[in-house]
Amino acid sequence: MLRRNFLGKLVIIALLGSCSNLLLTAWVQAQDPLPSWNEGPAKKAIVALVRATTDKASPKFVPPEKRFAAFDQDGTLWVEQPMYTQVKFCLDRVPAVVQAKPELAQVEPFKTVLSGNREAMAHLSAQDLEKILTATFTGIPVEDFSAAAKKWLETARDPRWQRPYTELTYLPMLEVLQYLRAHGYKTYIVTGGGQDFVRVYSSRVYGIPPEQVVGTAVGTKYGYGPDGKPFLTREPKLLLNDNFAGKVEGIHLMIGRRPQAAFGNSTGDREMLEYTGAGSGPRLMMLVLHDDARREYAYGPARGLPDSRIGTFTPALDAEAKTKGWVVISMKKDWKKIFAWE
Amino acid sequence: MLRRNFLGKLVIIALLGSCSNLLLTAWVQAQDPLPSWNEGPAKKAIVALVRATTDKASPKFVPPEKRFAAFDQDGTLWVEQPMYTQVKFCLDRVPAVVQAKPELAQVEPFKTVLSGNREAMAHLSAQDLEKILTATFTGIPVEDFSAAAKKWLETARDPRWQRPYTELTYLPMLEVLQYLRAHGYKTYIVTGGGQDFVRVYSSRVYGIPPEQVVGTAVGTKYGYGPDGKPFLTREPKLLLNDNFAGKVEGIHLMIGRRPQAAFGNSTGDREMLEYTGAGSGPRLMMLVLHDDARREYAYGPARGLPDSRIGTFTPALDAEAKTKGWVVISMKKDWKKIFAWE
């Protein structure tokens, strides 16, 4: 009898505990989950997706295990101008590589990089960049790559704000990540950038663990050090080019499910948004438009904004967004604050 | 004052609720988490890892976000004899493929498959099997592949027990998966089998979601149907061969971290166990030895067991396990029960 009483009390206490948790949850939900967003269609669309998919009474309810959201990184979660952060990381490595292999000093694209001519460097082709990536960061153990990236991120500073690159994340987007996760969404980065690069800081900066980072990846090769200890070497072989249609292929490979929501900012995200939108049930597709030269950058060339080789947002993409109900986020109008340190 | 009282009560109730949860957790922990295991070094090793890595006072404590365990599937989580389940799935598809392309009927290896000669089929080479896989399940949308696998699994029966293949999972290993997850471990399948095949049933059968299945994968290609709807096609191109060293490469690609524990049963798992063991801190490496012909199968050729082309467990692997402290699980001695329906 005593035991039954004890267990009964235990159950009552557990139930009361659950009730108080529910009350606390309700209180948290009553706060604005997106305080850096101005009221408008963009904010409304995000809140509407979360409400519809997490309310069990909603016809659009999505069970927690199917709640996935995919985020492009460069230009969507953090600044990508005047140059992708990872490209700068590789360029900064060139002098050390040339010191080890002096014959490269007279060979393009290394010659241009060593010249220090920013204008010329900004015009390096994708093939040039691939050559640089191969020369700087393949043929080395994956641990060495991670250590080099970590060290570089600690000291490197963005040319405009003179801050660590990892401080150039967009506060409103960090709020979206947090808001989605608080409602059972698994948040993934799906980036054209290097998977191993982003994994170095994704947990700390975005709260996204390494296994939820899908990115461009080189192959690796298993081997042994002189001490017999096994390690993986980064091979000069592209395994996954996580751009354009490659983003969808990467999502299938690494997640195996269609996201409920996808966030991007350029033509490189078009297929990811299209694929996300082709699923049944409630979906949210959003594109960040960089239209705030004062607080960040302004580039398109959609809506008369200056053209850009990086993060191109074409009028055609803008038109497609309109047709398909993808929501364009105006940095200027939708974001109260862009950076946490503003 | 009323409000403070209310909040105070809320906090007390929440605390009591947490206490009762703790008591319930303690009660659950007091139960044997591995009831299908006999007492012995194997069971002891599993419990020791969990205790050491989850006790905050332990010098071997591992924070939850770093708790990963990798499981081979064929021969480790379910039966792999007399033929890998997925191979049977592909072979069963051959008649339909030949009906669509009658010229294949006279071409090997299709001719052998159509002959129905089990002995001959059992001796098909890896290249033959790749030809069959390519002919049966590439050039089709990924959704069609998943639908075909799902349908086949519903009706196909294992030749020995006449049960659905998904019932041929090892109960003691299901308990290990459950036990690890209950202690904050993320459980992954790392299989030489096809990633998209295993993903069809991994949630239901193992409690492992699709995104935690690492396996052999073909490339996919993004395209559009006649209705303009985008879809992915399975390409006849191997992207990831998740066997031997490929398992480590797959782990790096898909997880990006070294597991704390790895479970396998054959030479194909050697590198995965070696890589897991090369990490610092507490690690657990285990190999299932199939030494129970009566209840399941007996094959090695380690320890005088019959040789096998599938799931080979060589004397060299056995010796390496001994040297490196990998724990060999004897199905005969360590497992009270092998299947849930026994």
C-alpha cells in the first residue's frame, strides 16, 4: 500500500512537472522568437510554417522526425562579399605553399595571388580557385586541414569591419535557426563551401553539429602514418560539388529526405528551393536579397542592384520566386538588425 | 505577491517533476538494459563504456554531442547468410528487367540468374553483382527505387525461417542500439549495403533515421519529369564504396567525427574498428562471431569455423582483435536469444 501511494505520488508529481513545463513553454512562445525581424510578409511566413507544422490539430502538421530545414551559408547565414571566406583562407595559404614549392611562384594563378593585387584576385576563375584549393589543402591529413582552418579563423579579420569572419553572421538568421530548432526542426547547412571548413565552426557559430553540414567535399583516402596510426588524407578529387543541382544531390546523399524549408540567396540555391517546393504539404522557400549597401552590401543584379560574380541574384530568379511563392527577404526592410554587434 | 507565489509553486512543481523523472530514470537504469545477453566480457564491455562515458564524475566522460556509435549491418545487426538481403532483392528484379530488355537473357550474369541455379548464383563475382545492380536499379528515380524496395520487403521471405528479412535482426544488438541511445549516443549504420536500400526500413526496424545511415551509394542526377517536376535519377556511377577503408571515408563524409564505439563482424569492418580505436579516450570495438550453426549460422574461417565468402572473419582479424583489445562477441555464448520471435 505504501509502495502504491509512493508510485501514485510520483506519477502526480511527474504530471504536475509536465504541466509546469507546458506553462513555461507557453510563456516562451509568447515572447517574440524573431526580435530582429520587422513585421512583414517574410517574418509572417516563417512563423506560419512553424505554427502549421507543429500544431497537432493542424492539417499541415509534420511529425518531428520529418522536420528538416536547409540553409545555404555564404550570403544566407553570413557575409560573402567581397570574397567567399574560404577562398580568402586558401589565398592566405598560398605564400606558405610557394615557400615549400618555389617553382609555383612563376605559375598562374599563384603568381597573381602573390602579387597581392586584390582586383586581379577578385577575377580569378573557378578553375583557378580549384587549382589553389588543390595546391593548398589537399594531400594533407584531414586533421591538419581542420587545425589550419581553426587557427586561421582565430586571427583573420574581415577587411571592412575588421572582425573575425565568424562574427559576420546575420542575427535574424541565427534567430530563425534557433526558432526552428526550438520547434523540433533539424537544421542543416547546405553550402557550396567546403564541408570540412564549415564543420570547424558550425557548432559554435550556428549551433549546427558537423554531421548536419552538407558541403562541397573532396574525396579522402585512408592510410597509415610512420607510427602505424591510421589517418585520412584529403585527395585532389572532387567528390561532391554542392552547388546548383549538386545541392539537391548532396541533400539526398547526406540527409535522404526532402526538407520542409530551404533558405538561400542566389542562383546556386535555385534547385534546392525548387526541390524543397516540389514536396507535398507545407513548405517554405526563402531567398535573402542583399539590398542594403549601408549596413552590409547591395548586389543582384535583380531589382536594379549592381551585378555580382558572387551570390548572383538574377531578375530571372526573382521572377521565379514570385511565380512559385518563394519569399524574398529584403535585408533593408525585413531586418531590424543585421549583426549582433551592431 | 500572488504572482510570485504562483511562480514559486511553478518552480517547485517543476523541480519535483524533474526529481520524479530522475527517480524514474534511476529505476529504469536498475533494470538490465541488455536482457538478451549472458553475463560475460562482451556484455561487461558495453556497460563499462556507457558508464564511463556518461558519468560526469568519470575521467572518461564524453559530452553527449560527441557520443557516436557506428554499426555495420549485414552480419552485425541482421542475418547475411546465405546471401546479402539486398543482393536477393536485385536478383529478384532480374526477370522484370529481362522482360523489358530480352537481349539480356543470353548474356551473363543474367543468364545464370534466370537459370535459378542457387549454387551458381552464390558464386557470382562482385563485378557480376555490380552489373546486376546497375541493370536493375539505376537509371530510375530514387523514389521508384525506394518504393520497389519497400514493396519487396513486404512480401519477400528468407529461405530458412520463411520470415520477412526485417525480422531477422539480432535482438541483443537491438538492445545495444536502444541502450546507447538511452544514454545520449547517436547510433549510425555504416554498411557496405546500399544506403538508399537500408534507409527504407532503418527507422522502423532499428530506430535509426535515414540521415544516420551511411552506406554504399551511387551518384544521383537532378532532372525534370514531363510535368516539369524535379526528381533525382540513380546514376550507374559508384559514389561511395562503403566497405573496408571506404567505411572510414564514409564516416568522415557523412558524420565528420570519429565514433566512440564501432560494431562489425568481418574483414570489411576492420578499418572502421581500427580508426575508431585510434581515437583518444574511451573506445569500444566489437566483432560479432557467427559460431552458432544451430540458432543462426557458423562461419569464419577463424577458430576452425567453415570459410565463407560473405562476412569473412579471418584468423588474422581474430588475432588483431586480441592484440588491440577489440571484443569478440560469440553468438553462441554471449547471446541468450538471437531473434525476438525465438
